Amino acid sequence: MMEKINLEDLVQYLYNEVSAEKRSAIDIALENNFELREKLQVMATASKRLAALSFSPRQQTIDNIMDYAAKGQEALSH
């Protein structure tokens, strides 16, 4: 009996973090299960979109950190 493939297994598969044996089992499951293939496709698309995003803090956050650091330097020099 084949073990059930869960979402965690698919994530590990997507990021090549499964053993060769597990990869083979997932490959077989994907061949035979449209719903599983669909879930993997959605996860792969989401992964690509997340990788394309760029994150950076707001300028106000950077200014606050710089002000805090400057105050710390002033305190150390007195």
C-alpha cells in the first residue's frame, strides 16, 4: 500500500529536500493523482511569485533606526 502524500511532502519535493526513495514515491503519486498534481502546480506558482518579490523597510523605519543608533553613539561618547 502506498503512503499518503501530504502538503509537507510536496513542499519538500518542490525544494528538492526529499530522499530519492520519497521522490520516486511522490513521482508515482503525481502520475496517478490529478488533484495532487494540481496542488503541486499551485505551490510551484506561489513559490515563483514569492521569489520574485522584493521586500524593504519603509524609509521612516530606516530613519528611526538611524536616529536610535545616533543617540546610542552620543551616549557612549559622553
